[in-house]
Amino acid sequence: MTDPQHDPQDQPPHGPHRRRQHHPLEEHHPRGEGPARLTVLAGPTAVGKGTVSADLRRRYPDVWISVSATTRARRPGEVDGVHYHFVSEETFDGYVERGELLEWARVHGRHRYGTPRRPVEEVLAAGRPALLEIDLAGARQVREAMPEARFVFLAPPSWEELVRRLVGRGTEGEEERERRLATARVELAAEPEFDVTIYNDDVQRATDELVSWMGVRGS
């Protein structure tokens, strides 16, 4: 990301999402260069990145998943240090000033999210399969810092399904919902920037496809 004040209105609007052709799961094995040591998972709001990551964490415990820091409030059921590191604006400022974040962004014009740098570097040095589940702006920053990583775009089966999921979450008001839908249109338009597209029409299938691309065996 080049602008921490990430504003989706600065980019052209995007219409209903159209599927991009990709190979079936059985063809999604590493392509000769060996398993990626770092995989970055991004996609539009409400597409289910957190759900896929949780399923991966449960069924593939050998994969290390980065825990982001955020200035937003904790939602019901979230655990500090597991889902996110929930920090104050002042603490986040310190992370930025000391260069302790691999990437960071202000999402939806409000809260900030960032990936602590040291844990990622330590895991990569040990050669362990690693996953970053981040937003689009963060993924762009990571591409600049670690271009050798594999970048995976998690897409909804359709635009209508994405809207249904967003409304069904029940965590945002009408104004926030419209803001997120506008952001989602821009995020969907970024799909061609990614190496791989996985459609989240079934959580376990999407998770299995993701770990197949990562070169992880068994569950």
C-alpha cells in the first residue's frame, strides 16, 4: 500500500464480480519451485477470509498464521492475541515509528491494521509454512517487501452472495454496510494482481485448495 489513508473512492468502480477461469483442485499443486514459504491471503470484505483461516488453523496446525494488530474494538467472541492484537492508537503509532510492522493500513477510512514484522521473519527463517491474512492495501505492501511470496485472492461465488454474507453478519449499520460494499467493488477489481484465485463457495474446499497451493500435505 502506498497511501495509509486508503480511500476506495480514489479508484474506479467495479461491477458485479465475474469468475476468472482457473485449474481444478487436482491441478493446484506446486509448480516445480517448491512450496512457498509465505502465502498472502486477501480478498473483499465479508468474503470469509477469517473463516477460511480459522478452518486452516483447526485442520492444518503446522501452518503458522500471523496475528495482526488493530486499533478497532474487539467483536463478540474474539480473543486478544488469537484473532488480533487489540491495541490503542498510541501503541500502534509506536509500532509505525519504530518500523515494527511489515505492512499496515487504515481500512475503510477508520481503523488501522498491521502485521508485526518480527514473528513473520522468524517463522520464514525457520522454513515453516506461513500465512498472512490481510487486506488488499496490506497485500500490496507485502508484495513490495517480499515479492517472492505467493499472493492468493479469495473471491465470492458471486456479487449477490457477497452482499448476502455482508448483510447476514449483522455487525454493521446501514451506513457502514454501504461503505463496505463500495470498498468491496474496488477490492474485487484488484483480482488480476494476484497469482491465484480461490472461490469461497465452500469453506473446507477453499481451505484445502489454499493449502494445496502452499504445498502442505495432509490435514
